[in-house]
Amino acid sequence: MMDSDRRDDVELVAAVLAGDREAFGPLLTRWQASILRLCRRLLGPGPQAEDVAQEAVVAAFLGLPRLADPARFGAWLHAIAANRARMALRQRQLRALEGPASGAAAGLRGGEPGPAPEDAWASREIHEAILAALRELPPATRETVIGFYLLGYSYQELAELLGTPLSTVRGRLYHGRRQLRQTLRPLAEEVLTPRPTRREEHRMETTALIDADVAFVGRLAFSTDCVIMLQERGGPRQLGLEGVDAATGEAVERLVGTDQPLAPTTHDLLARLVAALDGRVEQVTIRRLVGEALYAVIMLDHGGRRPDVEARPGDAVALALLAGAPIRIEAAVMDTAGFDPNDRQQRRLRDELELERLRQRIAERAAPPPPSPIAPPPSLDPQVRQQVKDRLERLRADLDGWLALLTHDSGTLVAWAGPGNPATIARYCQARADRDADLTHLLMREVFPPDQVEAVVVRAVGQLWRVEVGIAADESDQEREQFTQRTDLAVQELETLLQARTGGIRPSANC
């Protein structure tokens, strides 16, 4: 029977408590299939599971006034059913331990013979150790771990029952597994990660790991570090591998672009060593360390053995590209550290965190970088300045951009087209000239707001001038070609204007 009542659980619980007993019907219809499924998971199919499910419903109806949070009615009802089912299961196990007669009776009912007494006591000790470890978990994490590992719910079912996003469920399970492994130690391998069959192992890998490709390699202003951006295959989410050294970033960029390196690299050597030892890179998995750091595991296949080697993410990705091996990301890592670039809310939160980190670094540093040693450009008369501004405005309109500006490497702001505070734009240009990475990145978010600008493109004009345009990300090959043509034309016209009026690039007075 379908639940046609559009009222949510809070409204239905309030109606029942107000005297409308018929309102309990939609609640029962909404949750009865899930309750019965839970009891069958714990007790097996049969009339006992149905009886326990019915007892749980009656207990919930009678105890409804004691429900503290009506919004959690579903989780509360499942907890009642789980407790009732565990009580029934304990009674069944006690009967199995009472003696041979009950053991024979169990066999006649189609069950397996009861365990030997020493095995029963060993199981009880393991059970108590697990319960003690579970009690050490934070309440929300404990609830999620019990629901997944002991009650058998899927990620999606837990998200619905607990009223939390799917990413929160995955994150709690990730942290819960890590803490339980540390607490249980010798029991962890047997209890938390039982050895699966090959079929089960394949299924676990496909659900726990996410295939990814390299989307692009980004370079931070005034830094030798790069960012390798991984893209979820068939999905919108991305994961940034930050702090990648320049050599590794360049190697990955060339491999993604199918360009051959100018000279053999360290990563080429690693790939050849693996091949020379009759090994094969089977896959690379991106995982998380304690805190925010990411690391990778390279899975090798060497004569049937499959050793794992930990590595820096950038090195592992470069090796995977060289070997043609898949790159995968643990689902929990993608859920907690990945992001959807199309999700404005998520982007806003990430931007706020980044701004806070930048402000903290600026506040903690001893002194700013030294000013740029480059002399300012020749002065421009008002007519030339207006011509430059007009050309920037046309470029901004052609590219549907947010802001276009022309600057000099000395930090001088020459002209701009589009919105913005002139003082902020001038401070941004000066920070770039001073190679002040933190201040540049901080001010860039004010000059090119992330909610309006997908990318900031910088093109050289002559030797010491440059034009910057904040635009939305280009998608198609045709759009990229048009972008290149329009910016090339604008750069040529700007260069002609500047050289014609100044006689080239000469240090002189301020513009």
C-alpha cells in the first residue's frame, strides 16, 4: 500500500499525540517495509521476524509520548525493532547452548548445530570487545557504524533514516572504521574487514572506489607548487591534489596532453624499473591520512603477488598515466574532500575556508615580500588611455567576461573595463608585481568574484605589460578557438597602441 499522506513524520506524530490515532496508519505504511527488512536481516526469514516487527510497531505506538524528537521517528522505530530482534536472537542462542536436545531441535528446524562451549565463550569475548570499542565512538558515528555493519543498512538507507546527507554517512563510517581499527587492533582484520570472496571483493571495490581522470594541472601564482585536479568519471565532483612539485606537475600535464617529455624523467625511470622487474601497476588509489593530507597507494602485480606501495599523490598519478593504470579515489575521501564545481553553495563554503587560511597566513608572517624592482611604464595621455579602455571593453564583451584590465609588471594599473573598486584593483596589481602570493590570492577573490568568474586568463602584451580577463570556463573546441582568436587580436591591437604612443617599453614616470 502506498503512503499517500503528504504530511511529514513530525506532523503525523503531532496528530497522533493530539488524539488522531488514524494518523499512525501513514507512519506505519511509510516505515513498515524497512522495519520488516531489518528484522529479517537479524533473525532470518520466517514468522519470528514478522512477529518481532509487529511487536516493535505496537511498542512504538504505546511509547510515542516518550519520543523526544518527532523528526527522528524513523530512526527511533528502527532502534526499537533492532532491540527487540536482538533480544529474540539472544534467546535463540541461549536455547542453542542449553544442551544436545536443543541443538538437535535446531538441526530439525533447518539450522546448523550450536557452537561448542569454548567457541561460544570466545565469541562472547569478541562481542564484548566490539561493544566496548563501539561505546568509545562519538554518538552520531556509533549510530551510523551500528546501522551499516550490524544492522546491514546501505548508505542511502542510513542517510534517509538519520536525516543526514549521504556524504555525512560515508564520512562517519570512514572515521568510525579508523577509530575501531586502532581500538580493536588484533580483532580488526577479522571483525571489521573479513576476507571476502573474489566476487564480493569485486563488488566492494566498485562501491568503495571511484574511477577518476586528470582534468587539468593548475599552477599557483608565484609558487613552484602545482595542483592536479582529478575528475570523477561519469560524475561532477573533483578532487584537488595540492602541493605537487613543479617537475611532477609538468610530467602529469605532458602525459595528459599526450606530449612526450623533452628528457627522461624520474617517473619514466620508475615505470621502467617496475617493468624490468616483471611487475605491473594495477591501480593507484588516493586515500587520506590523519588530518587533511592525502596520500596514494600504488597496487602492483608481481608474479601473482599484489604488494601495495605508499606514495605521494602526484607521483602515483604520474606513474599511473605512464603505465596506463586506472586512478581511483576512496569514496569516503571524495565525499569529505571532493567538491562539485557546479554547486554554488559548496563553492562558497570552500572559498570562505580558503579566505580564512589566507588571512591567517598574512597575519602571521613577519614581513611582506620586497617590492617589485621593475620601473613603472611611460605615461599615457588621456586619448591613448581611453583607446586602451575601449579595446578592453570590446574584449570583455566578446568573451562575456566580468572584468578586463591592463597592468604593468611594476604594479601599475593602466586601464580596466568592467565593475570593481579601483583601489582594490590597484592593490591587486601591486601584490602581483611584488610576488606576494597570499595577498594576490586574497585580493583576486575581490577583483574576480568566484560566483561570477570561473577562470582568470593572463596574456602578455609586449614584454612587461599584460592583460587579464575574468571569464566563465570555456567548454567546446569552437569556443576555445574563438577565445584564442579574440584575445590574440586584442593583444595585437593593445601592443600597437602602446608602442605607437610610447616608442616601445621604457621606464619613465607613472601613468
